[in-house]
Amino acid sequence: MLFRVDISTALFIYLSCSVLSVLVLWAVGGCRRKETVYKNDNEYIRHCNICDNTYVDSGQEEISRCPRCDSLVSERRPVD
């Protein structure tokens, strides 16, 4: 049994399957990813206002250097 399909229908089916498979892979990848949060009394979350980088600093200094742009950061917030 042969089915007659014009080019626009075949293209629509191909693109629909491609988009659907990308969405399924994206959803599965998002479910598999687990974010690990480590708690420690010595660690602080720092946020650089220059490059908008947020990082964890375990040092005890009041001022640290941003690992991305090397600017000085003094904002300290304890990890919850």
C-alpha cells in the first residue's frame, strides 16, 4: 500500500517530529539535572555587581575577588 503525500505535508511531518523530539530531550534533560547545594558555616554567597556573577566564597575575608572579572566584592550573605 502506498500513500501519496505532497511535499508540504511531508515537510510538516518532518519538522513536527523534529521539534517534538527536541522538546522531549529538553524535558528529560531538565528532569535529570539535580542541583546540589552544599551547606557550610564558612561559605558565603557573593554577588558581583560589575559582571553579575554569583559565586560561593569560603574565605573569611570581608572583601573577595570575583573569579570572572577580578573585581572586588564586599557583599556577603550566608548560605541558607
